[in-house]
Amino acid sequence: MQPRKLRADAQRNVDALLEAAKNVFATSGVDAPAKEITDLAGVGVGTLYRHFPQRADLVVAVLHRGIDVCAAAGPELSAAHEPEVALAKWLDRYTAFVGTKRGLATALHSGDPAFDGLPGYFMERLEPVLAALLDAAVATGRIRADVSARDLMHAIALLCQPVRGEEIEYNQRMVAVLADGLRRT
């Protein structure tokens, strides 16, 4: 059975809640008060709980949306840029996505069954996108062929671990160093 399509106003509320939750989670963590999210979204707490009865439902929806946006960027960047540039721009986007989800790691490893499908969804959506970008860049002859999309995804996730006293720009700089290492000399 297909999920029921939301009315336009309800869809706007869901979109506002997801955007607000993404921003609040990035600054205050996933345990931030619901009121902080609803105030930023411009809706009432009842609206939040109508669409996302459990906190985990909201976290999963925010992550799904972020994963989908990151995945959609791959073909867009490929169409607009040379392969090496498209790859670099996507890696930067992926780094920003992974790097701003720092507060979510604890939630994801909490044992809550609501999160069980996220790792599979993450890899299922993002690995093929990165593989296509990487293959196109490798085909130019200027990018190493001995690194897989999965290798890069894991390496970037590790480079995006929080470093005491550093902001996301530090992680992005380290990923740029990694990306430079992909170039053939």
C-alpha cells in the first residue's frame, strides 16, 4: 500500500520541520528540545509529533533527506562539470554531510531498531553515485584507479570524526588532502 500523499500545507510543515531539525541537530545535537525545532520551523509541537511520533522517526527522516540530497548531487555535478571537478565537488558535499552529522553517531549506535536500515540505505544510495563519479574521473587518466568508492566513503567518514578544538573546516581540509592523493603524478 502506498503512503498517503500529504496535503500541500502538511508537506510544507514536514519540509520546515526536517530543515529545522537538520539545523538544530547540527548545532544542539539530536537530543535538543522539540520546542527548539518547532520554533525554528514555525509550527507547534503537536505538528512535530503528528508527523514524527518518536524522536527516532525525525532523526531517520532527516538522515534520509540528507542522503537523498547528497545522492542527487552526483548526476547534477557530472552534467555541469568535468569529471575531476565533479568528483571533488561531490566529495566536498559528502564531507559536509558526514561532518555535520556528528551528534547523530551516538543515536545511530544506540541499539534503537528504528536506525537498523540506515547503514544499508546510506551505502545503497551513495556508493553507486560516488562509483560513477570516480569511474568517470579515472577514465580521464588523471585519477588513480586503485581506490574504490567504498574505500573513499570509509576514509572520509574517518576523517570527519570530531577533533577537539576544531570545526568542520579542519575535516574538509583533511579530505582535500586525501582527494589530492587521488591524482596521478
